[in-house]
Amino acid sequence: MLYYFKSIYSACVIIRVILMPLSFGEMYTSLLNVKQAINVERQLIDHLETYIEHESERLEDIKRFYAKVSDLHSEVYSGPSAAMANPLVAFTLIKRLQSEWLNLIYSDEAQENTQDFRSGYEEVEKEGSLPKLEDLQGAAKGLMRLQDVYALQVGGLVRGHFQRITDGNPIDIYSPTVSVHLSGDDCFLVGKVAYELEDYYHSVQWLEESVRLFRGAGGEWSPENEGTLEDALDHLAFSHFKTGNISYALSLSQELLNHDPMNGRVLKNVQKYERLLVDSPPLLSTDTGLKRPNTTYLRTRNTYERLCRTQGTQPTHYENPRLFCDYFNNDSPGLLLQPIRREVLSLQPYVVLYHSFITDSEAESIRELAQTGLRRSVVASGEEQATAEYRISKSAWLKETAHPIIGRLDQRITLLTSLNVQPPYAEYLQVVNYGIGGHYEPHFDHATLSSVDAGGSTAFIHANFSVPVLENAALFWWNLHRNGQGDGDTLHAGCPVLVGDKWVANKWIHEYGQEFQRRCSPNPEE
């Protein structure tokens, strides 16, 4: 768990996190909820196992009936005609044709087994623990966010590798201990989410992989799939058309007609593409490579992503000889015998990392305390609060009365900063759990209770450095100058979590009324 505590002069924060009632369609915003989904699927597996057992018994009965009738035809009815003169033989034949075959064909057993299976699923669904469509879409967007921020190759992700191209070669930036390959249907759903957002830059890449995998499977459809080869070809052709690659859109549409020759809409598209190519033939030198769209709302995107990719390895910043490490006690009697390891990461803005700020058991207790109160994190939107795509996480607020550990942490912060952290001089402790591709894009204002395997750094955009996640450490900075003006150099972001479960605890401290307690900065101007 990373633990942040930050000082501000007043309660006017540019971005203030407020909490809203829980929406069940927000599983993707917290990895804790994703982990809980594992237990949900285990319930469904149990229901499926029961269904298979009942269906297997039913099929065994059908096989037994098939074997009995087949044996009669090969051993009795193919013999001397005298056999048919036997009234018992005649009776059983008539009885089977009039009764047994009907009982078999119109049996309700299969329907009853299916209904029991559906009832089990509906029971789980009523509990509100199944992901919604919003979760699937959010998870797909999370994958695309990781793809962009860490420059990951879609082909590598499909094979379970986290790779980016360096000097023309794919390089693993992280090797997971457990990995899975994505199916053609997996890729189709990600591509479809991008397609429906009119994000053809991403839809082309994911649908290309979907078509490749569906082709490799011979176009065979599986009952669990939503998409087919035809669906993927259809979406991919139009995506290429929207990106200007009309020749390939035509080729894909013609392939689709081989599978569905009576599709009138696709026939019209083929005619349209052919006319366009006649009217405006493509130039041989035309670059048909995909180009990532520019962004208008995130002007610092390039810097933000560069700092996330380098993950605290910015030599021009960290080679500053004025930066240092020491054992810090803040002249506090409570820290004289057990000073804390301090690492000064930046002087402007003043940013310091306190190592081993909390223990493993304390971090685990905070996570457990926060679990029941986790709600989707929101941001200020005028006078209201709303969820936002640029902040994917869930958070909970813990009062000092929630557990003695909260009080001990507050006391520890006071020893390090000489600041009063009790209300109204500080906010309650906010605990945050990030979701799939969870992040918080550049913003003003703003510690971790857990380590992550990859990603999740805190990037200071204007100061041009990032701080990788360090388990049980605390990160501290001042958000405002002494004169009360905001410090523009504190613009910062939470990089997307590539792999891992990131928990963060935030403590906002209002310096107003205790301005002369600012003792922990070595910079006299601060």
C-alpha cells in the first residue's frame, strides 16, 4: 500500500474526491471487485457441473435406447420372417413406435435441465455480483489505455505478452508469471467497444487480430462466443474505410460476401468502395499506416506517457547532487530512537519519500477496513460530483474511530510534519483501489498500501519525473506555496496499473491556521 499525505492551505482543492452510492456496474473500477468475481464464477461452474451431470445421464439413457433398438434391427428383424410372427416381438415394436419414440422425442428432461441451469445463473444474477455491460466496456477501455500509455503491441497482448517495439524488435517490458491468450471473440469485443466509440485507431488493431484468430479456427463458431468471423470482417472493413484505407475495406467486404453472398448492405458497400477507388485511385506512396488521434483535453499526454513508461528512471532529474537520503526525526522525541528513512526526490516541487512508513499488518488492516466502504471515485464537475474516464478507481473514507491503526498513522504523520492532522485541519483518510488499467490522469492536488508488478507510478508532469510504486512507503509534497498560490509544478498523475493490485491511502492536510509549522522542507523559500 502506498501512503500519500499532502499539505494544502485551504479546503479549496482543484480536484476534490467525493463518494457516491455504489453502482453494481462498476466492477472494472476496482481490482478487489474483479477478484471477488472469481468466487462468482466458481458458483456458476458448480451449476454448470450439475447441468453436465444431468445431461450426461440423459444422453446415456438415449444411447441405451439407441443400442437396444439397433440390436433388435441387426439381430431380430433381419432374421427369419418367423420372428415377426411372434406376438411379443410385434407388440414391443408397436409399443416403441407409438409410445417410446414419442416419450424420447418430446421429453421435457432436456428443457428441465436447461431451466435448472438458467435458474442457478439467475440466482447469482439477483445477488448483483455479476458484471454489467458497463464493466465489459470499462475493462476493454482499460486494455486500450494500457496499450497507449505503455506503447504495447496488440499482437503481443493477444499472446499474453506485454511488449513494445524497440529498434524494430518486440521487447518484453514485463513477463507475467501467469498469462492467458486472447481468443478471436475476446479481440472482437475489445474492437467492438472501440468501434462503437468511433475510435477506429483502436478498432482496426483489435479487429485485425480477431479476424486472424477466427480465420485460424476455420471460422468455426463456439456457443460461448458473441462474435463470428463474419462479424469481425464487417466491423473491420468499415473501420478501415473510416481510416481512409478503402482498398483494404473493399477486400475485406468481398471476403465477407463469400460467407454471406446475399447481404445487401455489404453489396452496397462493395459498390461504394469500387466507385471511390475509380474516382480517386490510391497513390502508391500513400501512407496507410494508422496514426493515433491527437487529444484536445490532455495537452500533456506525451510527457505523461513518457514518465509512466520510464517509471522513475529519469537520470537528468535524479542525478541532481542536491538530492539526498537520510534518517529523519524532525527533532521529534517520538522519532529520536527510531528515525524514518527519508529520500528527497525533488526540491521544486519539494517531494519526499518516507520508506517503510507503515507495516505489512497495518496495510492489510487498512485494506480490510476500507473494503466494505469502497465506492466509485468521483471528481468535481462544477458544483456537482461525477465519475470520469480519467479517474478509474474506487475509494473509501476512514475516520480515526474506525480502528486504532488510523489514529496511530495520524500521529506518525504529525511527528514527521509537525502538522495537526485532526479535523478541521485535515481530511479523513481516503483509501483507493485501482481497477483494470486504473489510473488518474494529470491533475492538481493529491501514498501506496501495496506494491504492483508493473506500472502505477506517480508522474509529476511539469517537474518531469515519476516515482515508482514502493510498498508501504509514504510520499509527501506541498500543493501550495507559502503565499497560498498553487504550485504549478505539482501537476501529477497516477499512471495506469499494468499488472498488480494498487491500493493507495491519501491524507489531505489543511495548512491554513498552522502555516508556521512547515519544517520538513530543506528549501528556505518553501
